[in-house]
Amino acid sequence: MHEHKVPGGPPDARHEGGLAITARPELSVRKPAGGGSSATGQRPAGKGNRAALIGAASAALILAGAGAVVAGGSLLPVPGSSRPLPAAAAAVPAGTSVGVCPGPARLLEGTEAGTDPQFSPVSATAASAVTGAVLGAAGVLPASRLSQLDGTAAVEITKEPGQSPPAGPAQEPLAGVLASRPVDQVTVLSADALANQQASSAGAMKFTATDGDLQGTATSNCQQPSNDQWLAGASTTVGRTSVLILTNASSTPATVSLELFGGGGQIQAPGSRGLLVAPGTTRSIVLAGLAAGEEQLSVHVRSAGGPVAAVIQQSVLRGLTPGGVDFITPGTAPAARQVMAGVDIQDPAALAQLTGKPGYRDAAPALQLTVPGPSDAVVEVKLYGRDGEKALPSGGVVTAKSGAVTEVSLAGVPAGQYTVAASSDVSFVAAARVARGLQEGQASDVAWAASGVRLGSQHVVPVPQGGVRSLVFGALDDRATITYSAITSDGKVRAASTADIAGGTTSSIAVPDKVEDAGVVGYVVSASGGAAYGALLVQQEGRNDVSTLAFLPEAAGQETVPVTLSY
């Protein structure tokens, strides 16, 4: 115990533990007057006894004072420094918008170690090109470019903006455009932030071939890299080739782990963990080396460190007859509702004849459901066509097993373009297969419609050049209003058009080649009212080519994160 003098106090006052303690004279024992002994005959109180009594009295005062302090402390207000403070929101600077566009489809020739592929040269008629658009704000365009993985700029789309235009009347909407730029490798479409807002931009890569084993059309959105993504629709049976392509466009190494789900459950595959993808590189993995003989295969891609872009190059060969090529892209994360727009279904009677032949079972439209959790999912499937909901011959309710892939046939539905909605009380992943071609021995094509996001405001939809293109919109429960404005090759955003879509229906809008003598390279799409979804359907006149592109999410605004102050 430390002893401190109390300023202004009695000479024998001490300050202990925050309490002023004073030995009061009236508590001491005095000697009787005129004698050396007490009246009781005991020893006179000497200095030792007096000190003992003074100590006892002081102890009593200390205990009493301490109790008063404890009691009083519970009634006093808490000091401001110990009060909890609400978490403050701190603005995060907007970053560069990045989309990774896959390279051309290539024919698998062989493998060296089970999963590492060797590719043969592309066919003589194969062509690959990237189309993209970047929106401006208040008459200013953000800097944007199409680059190679090593950072070398392949083409500059828009330059660094100068000074902002002076305040005045609203500026005419502008766009930076990239119209069908030929590519021979993986590329990156990037746009800088503008006024601390992420740029609205999007791109798509289109591959076409009219000869060889990879005949058909395959398209893919330029994907934003992610650390967690799902791809559904792969197959590793005889004649089906699935190659997972992982691209790391960041400056940080990525360590990738794969979870594989097949028709019989989750697949434990050696070599599916700890896959290193160095910065600025692409790694290809033959999925048959991890899970051979799987008719339905879904892949969950997770990366630690740098985010990656993942796409599956899928091709079909039925004997000597090409059965199609496609890029399977990630859909939305597991959720209780999944929606796929742009599902094109052919004549059911002709399909029934074709799919009854050996090797053609997967030439029919179908929905694949993957349930990653521990519980089975009872899934209700609805198809919305031009005239409203169409019933599935199977009844539309199916139990999807946990940890496995379940396929639901869409055969028997009248021909047309549909929006497929699946819902359950358990989260799941979904994708829909679209097929073209009704003649045995004739080249056909296949596409997978990934689950998409609900439409909001200002989605940039790139439109690859050539072929027959259609914007397909589906409204689920309530009426929705769709606003769409063409982006043309001269950098203009044209006047908006409006489509009113009744709930439970699907509408299709043909994309013209040109608007006022300028080629159409994309659209700006917004939706209001009921939940609506959209996709771009790409076909080829006189051929069985088909591909679908789900609309990408709109650009994110400035984000904030909660910051908690503590010590």
C-alpha cells in the first residue's frame, strides 16, 4: 500500500486506494487522571495498545469507505471512454471493373498426366472475337482497354478522361465500344473507376466453326474473377469432353480447390485440391482425369489468394458426328430459387424420335439441379412461355438428392422460348441444357443456360456480331416493365424502347444488325415492377448453332464497410 499525504488534511492523514484516512483523536484510550493504573486494574494503555486500537479503527473506516465507493460507483454514469460506440461506415474506393474473356475453343488431343491437356490446332473456319461496351456518365467516359494476360494492351477502347464537362444541360449518353475484335488467346476487358464509381462495362467472346469436330457456336461473358463459383452441366462420358479453364488475372497467386458433384453423390478426387494458378496465367484441367464416366457433373471452384475466372469448354462427338461446343459459365450461388432465361425448346415429337437413338439421350432439353447441403431438396419447376405457364409431363415437382446432381427432363414441352424457374426450401444450383438439331448423323449444337440475376437498373448486355440474336425476357409472378437502349458502334446510346411483360410469361425481342446505319454492339437494360430475368440467345441462320448468355449484374455503386472502434 502506497502512502500519500493529503493536501490540506491533518498531519496524520493518509491517502490509500483513493480514500482519505484520518486517525481521529477521540478514538484513542486515555490514561485515568492522577494514577498509573486503570480502574479495572489492567495495564495502562501504552503506545502499543494505542497503535493497535488506532489500526483497528482505521481498518473499520477503510472497509466502510470501500463499500460506499462500490455502491456509489454503480450509481454514477459510465465514463464516456468505456461506452460502446456504433460502427461507423467507411467508404471503400471503387476499383477497376475487370472481365476475363476465354480464349478460342480448342480440340483436346491428349493428356500428359491425366488432367493436363494437349490441344490440336483449331479448324480452318474457326473464328473468335470479343465484343464489349463501356458506359459513360455526364459526358465523360472512363479509361478502358482490352489486354492480354501479361498486361499488354491489345486495343485501347477509351482514353483517360480529361476535365469534367462544365455544369449545364444533361449530356448525351456516350459509350466506349469494342466491335468484334478478333482474339487468339485469353483476354481481359477492364475499365477504370469514374468519380469513385465502378464503371458499367461488359464484354462477351464468341467462337464459331463450320467444320471439324468443334462445329457450332459457343459464347461466354467476360467473367469477373471470384474466389467462389459454381459451374453446372459438364459431362465426362464417352464422346463428351469437359476442360476446366482457370485464369488468374490478378497479381496474387491463387490456390484453387475443386468440389465435384455427380449423379451418385460427391466425388472425392485426388488432385482436385491445392491447384496453383500463378498470376497472369491460365491453367486447363481435363475433368475426366478427376471424375471419369459422369453423365452429369457440377464443379464448385474455390480459390485462396487471388480470385480466378472459371469456365468449362464442353464439346460432344457422337461417333464421327459433331454434337456441339459450348462454354459453361458460372451461374448464381446456391439459393432457394434459380431462374434460367433463354431456354429454347424444339419440336417435342421430333425430339422424342432423335433421343430414342443410341448416343442421343443428351440431345434433349433438361434441367440439372445440384444440392450441396446435407438435406434433400423438394424442387418445384415451372416453365413460362409466350402464352403463360406450361406444364411439365413429369408434374414439375422432383426430389433432388443432397450432395448429388439430379436431371429433370424438359421433353414434351411445346416448342418455343422459355424462362425456367425452380424453387425449394433448400439451397441448390441449377442450369438448363439447350440443344439444336433433329437429324441423326447431322451436326448439332448444345448450350447451357446458367442461372441469372434478377434484373435491376443499367445492365450492360454485349451482343456478339453475326447470326440471329434475340433478347429473351421472363417475368415470374407479376407484370414487369423492361427498358432497353441499343449501344451502337459509333459510341451512341440510342433512345430507349419499352416492353411490358405480363407475369408468368416470356417475351423475345429480335436484335437488328444496325440502328441508323451503325452496328448494334450491345444494350443497356433496366427493369421495374415484378421480378424479371433476361438472356441473350445466339443462333445461326441455316445452321443448328445455339448459345445463350445470361445477363451480368449491374455495376456496383460505391461500397461501404462497417468499422468498429475498440481497444
